Amino acid sequence: MPADSRLFEKSSPPFRAPKNRFPEDLRRAVRRLEGRPEPLDEAAGLLPFGIAPIDQALGGGLARAALHEIAAASEAEAAAATGFALALAGFSAPARAVLWVAEEMAHRESGAPYGPGLDEVGLAPEAVLVVAAAHPRDVLWAMEEALRCRAVGAVVGEIRKANAVDGVASRRLSLAAARHQRLALLLRARPETQPVAAATRWIVGAAPSPKRALSAVGPSAFAVRLVRNRHGRLGSWTLEWNRAEHRFELAPTHSQPVAAEIVDRPHSAAVA
Amino acid sequence: MSTDRIRRQWREAGGREEREGLAVVGKRGNVERLVAVDAAAEQRGLRGGLALAEARAMDPALVVVEEDAAADARLLEAVADWCQRYTPLVAVDAPDSVLLDIGGCAHLFGGEAALREDLLARLARFGLTVCASIADTIGAAWAAAHFSGPTCVESGKERDCLAGLPLAALRLPEETVAVLARVGLKRIGDILDLPRAPLAARFGGELLRQLDRALGREREPLNPRLPAPSYFTEQRFAEPIAREEDVLATVARLAQRLCGLLERRGEGARRIELALFRTDGAVRRISVGTARPLRDPQTIRALFGERLAALADAWDPGFGFDLARLAILAAEPAPPQQIGLGANDDPAALDELTDRLAARLGSHRVARLVAHDSHVPELAAAALSAQWSTARSENGWADFRRFRAAVALPPRPLRLLARPEPIEAVAAVPDGPPLRFRWRRALHEVAAAEGPERIEGLWWSEDEAPARDYFRVEDVSGRRFWLFRAGLYRDLAAPRWFLHGMFA
């Protein structure tokens, strides 16, 4: 896939049905009333990873106007999950602001966003607005407010507290994301058991970086598991971050089976 | 004042209404002395400054309470805040006075005498015994109020009315008054006609300065407790309001008035404060900031709506508010077209969002990342309140990128801990990266490491920190951390290691 079609440069304008397509118009109105997501091909857009197996599983790419949950595999891997989430946020809104809303506790425990490092994952620090909140409730409120704002491209909400996002709260976010055609990402410090109304759910951990030179740290690598997907298959992959081009790549299969084994894991195993 | 405060407390706690005299005692030197007495005690001949033992002998039934200077100061400040209903220029004059500059305000209350009556009546209802006087100078008003002079010193008559008052009315230190008394100077009238030079030589410049101030020969500035706003407007209610909707409707109405004024002057508000005067005398102040000059009443109302929602139960309306005042504490020039175009403008939309978030969560909690020209990692970037850093500038990141490209700066972590956390680390060679380290009780085996990147401490600064050797390490499961050793190895007996950040 060519690099330029991978990103959606501009958001589509809010949906307005043409007057002469009455049945289609009605169908959409009903869908909207019922709060069901738009069919994927009609949604504001998909965000292809540019990696065939992942895009296939997602039915073309990550739904842009939806809520996605990204959990760190463990607390020590919070930075990996953050990097993954911020990279996605950066893809979705190249020219617009990205809001990073977090509990103050998360900043204390996992570290505060560091501008020079944001640049490394392809997110311009000048476009980032960092919002801290004392309570998960405030994080959710700020996310919803931000999703409504025209100038915001993507919203990342970081909630550490376990079981702080219930079905109702996540559903509100999900609807707000769909209505305003913006990407909403929920970042968790560890995998949650509580069900969340997200389009997809990911568990992201760190993976050993490919050793291209002797005893040096290679490019960032992520062990990514897609454990819930409303529109397709599940899967698990090892990705590498391409610092120069700001995109993910599938980790090359080495002579040692680092990535190959994981790719073929059945879905049930991935869920567990 | 202290006795009033204590009686008020008793009344609130459940009606301990005593006839006996009440006195507040505090330690002065090595002796427990009376600090304040109430009217009943005063009738029995007790005065402030009396030793407690002596007072007990004079009045065995005296009720004695320990002094609490902090509580008195709080009460005085609350009274000063409450006095803002008469004028924005109110100063606290510790320990027991409040100064009001009512220039230009008195006619709103039906003249000076009527204002004084109103003030005394309201304060008496709160259970405070107050003396008040009105004069042209602070000194004269103070003297008249403290030494039962006339309630209203007419303009130009300061000299006549001060002449009969004791010298202590000039706000002089006690020693000066005592020295003056020793030479037979007891009343202000005694020194009015004395030659100035010997007086100053003998008793110090303070005496003449206070005299000049009281007589209006020297200007004395009032130091208001809260800065006087450039714009404010208020609404009084015959019937107190308590509901949130009523308060917000009032805000919208007041904002409407202010915005007209702002528009005529071509300004917009950056900081707005709502003061609500509760019927029981407490004053609630709620303020919101804005990221760009604002003069839209509905937006102002919405911001206060967020603020009230954030306060939830904390803004206790009690029996309601009888006065609401909206003040603009900071205004900036705003060209008229800026607001008209706002609706279709992305930065404006972002600023509106910032304002809403800041109103609810607090201004410091909504931040923009700013690059600083510093080689020390924690100083190189900062999160500044988004309302006060400019939205459209690039905040120093272009310079940072140029610098990074020029020196080929090694990668920086995605998340930085506010304070580097100490870790236990074992290194293979003294100067090398750690082999394994323990952070937050978990052991990490280092699989790969890059470094060191030496970052010098601030050797020119007072709190000089040692140089740091930073390593970028990856543990066996792929987590990447930014560690450093504080200090050069050769200078240290036992090297100390810290974890500072995490890479994606």
C-alpha cells in the first residue's frame, strides 16, 4: 500500500445524507438512534496499519470514529502501550490536536508525558494537550468534552484505577466518538476484566527489540494482541516502530522464532 | 472582637448564653494577661492588659478562654471580605480594624451616615460589636473609631476632633506613647502646636509622620486586601437566591452588562471572578480563567456552570446569597473581529475546550508541552498551563529539533518520572551499564544497553547536582528504561543508580 493513502489527511465533514437517497437516509437515522456503529465502509474512515495481516483482521484498518481500548500487558509495560496508543493517535490526526487525559496518579506512577520522547513516536509535542484529573470520572468527562471539540483529532484517556470504566461510561464515549468522527483511545495500565463497549481491545507489551548491532538497543518493538474485535478476527503480532518513517512494521521473522510462533496462535489462545 | 467570636461560636454550638463577663487571656511575657474583655466584664472594671490573677480577684465569676490569634485573624479577614459589599477597596489593619475607602461609593447607600448605619446594623446582626467612623484620612478615622470620637469627622475638622484624643490614637508604638506621657504630653492637642524639629529629634520621625497622615498633610495609601478589579458589576437581591440555576442566570445577566462595557473599550476578559455574599456574612469567590480574551455572556455563564459543577457540594449556599458581584480581574485588548470569527476557527475551538476543562479541573491541570533550552532532561521540557501559553506558537520545539539534529541526540524516553527513582543496580565494569537492577521490587535482567550519555549537572547553580551517566537499557522481556548513575565513578565510593524514564 502506498504510504500516502495510509493516512487520512483531513477528517470527512459530518455526515449529511443526499436528499434523493431516502431509504438509505432512513436506515442511517435508525442506526444512529440505536447507537449502532456505521458500517465500516461508510464510517469516517479506516486507519490502515499498512500491515496486511492486521488490516485484514480489522477489515481494512482501525475504525477511526470509535473507541478502542489499549491495555498494557503489565504495569511495567505501560510505556509500550502508551507508545502504541500515541502512535495511533498521531496517525489519525496529523494536523490536529491530540488530547492526553490522564489521572494524576498515572503521571506519578508511570511517568509524565515527555515532549522530546513524543517526537520519537511521531507525535508533535506542540499538538499535544496534557490534561490531568484527580478522578477517573473527570478523565471520562474530559474525554467526552474533547471528542466534541472540532479542533481535536484524537483523544487518549489513561485510567489506572481498576474497574473504573463501566459499560455505560464506555458506551457514552463510544457514541461520542462515532457521532463526532474522532478516535478515542482508552489506555489501561493492565488488562481489565470488566467489559467495555470498545470496538477493539488490545493488549500491548514490550517485545525484545531486534538486535541489528551487537549488544545495542534496537528499534522499539511491541508484542500486540488483538483480544476483542467487533468486526473481524483476533490475532497477535510483533510490531517494530520505524523511527524514520513513523510507522509500524511487522517484525521480520528471524532465524530464531521470535515472532513467527505468535502470529499463528489460534484466537482462543489469544483471548486467554 | 475575640469575645464576639467566642460568643458566636457558643451560640452556634447550642446556646450557652452567659451573663458573666467573658475574657480572653494570653501569655504576655511570663504572665497570663487579659487580652480582650466583653462589655459585661468591662462594667466590672476589667481591662485588657490586666494580669489574670488580679482579674480573678476582682471578678471570681469571670469566664476565661485561651486566646486564638489565628482564628481572630480569620474572622477579621472574613469581615473585610464581607465589607466588599460597600466598596472594592478594603484593607485589613491587624489586629482588629478594617479600613474601607468609600470614596465615590457612599451615595449608593444614601450617604456616608446611612452607609455607616447599614454597616453597623448588619454587623450587629452577626453578633459583632463594632465602632466605625468616617473621616477624610485613614489616621483620623482610625483615631475616632478607636477612641470614641465623633462618628463622622467633617472635612477640614480633623484638627479639632483629634486634639481631644489621647496620643495613642495616632497609631504609635507603645514605648513612644509612654515616653511622651512621661514628659507630660498626653493628648494629641498637646503636640499640635509644638515645634516640629525638636519633636522629631526627641521622639523619632514616626510621631510626626502619623500626625501628618492623620491631619491629611501626608498622603497615606490604602493597601487593599484584594486588588480592585478594573470592571465589576453587581446585583442585590431582596430575597436571597440559593439555587444553582438562579446563580447562573444572574451570572449571564451580569456578564451581559460587563460585555457591553468590554466591547466599547475593545477588551476581553482573561480572568473573571464571581463573588457571592451569603446572608450569614460568608463570601464565596469563584474564578475562571480563559485562554483568549472573552466577551461572550453565554460562554462566561457556561464556564461558571462547569466551575459550580466541579465544586458540587463544596459551594454551600446556606440560606442563600443576597449579593452577587461579577468582576473582571484581568482584561486584554481584543479586536472586535476576533470574536466574530471564533465560531469557525480551529484554535478558537481548542481554546474554548481548554477553558471548559480548566474551569472544571483547574487551570494547572490543562497543560501544553513547552521545550526549554536546557541540557538537563527534566528541565528541557515542561508542561505549562494551556491557558497562559500561546496556542499557535510552536513552543520551542523547532529549536529543539534543530538542536537534536545538530548534535545527534540519543533517543529520549516517552514518559519521564517526576523524580528519578533510586534503584539497586549491579554493573559488570565500574563505568559500564548495569547487568541487572531492581526497580519497585521487581528484578530486571538487562539484555542490551546503550550509553553512557554523560549529562553534566548544573555546576553553576546553588544546588549543584553531580554529572549523570545515562544508559538506555532493555531487559530480557523487551522493556526499555532510561537509567543513570549519579556522579562520576572515580568520585564515588558506592555509585548510586536511578531510573528516570521509560521508552516505548
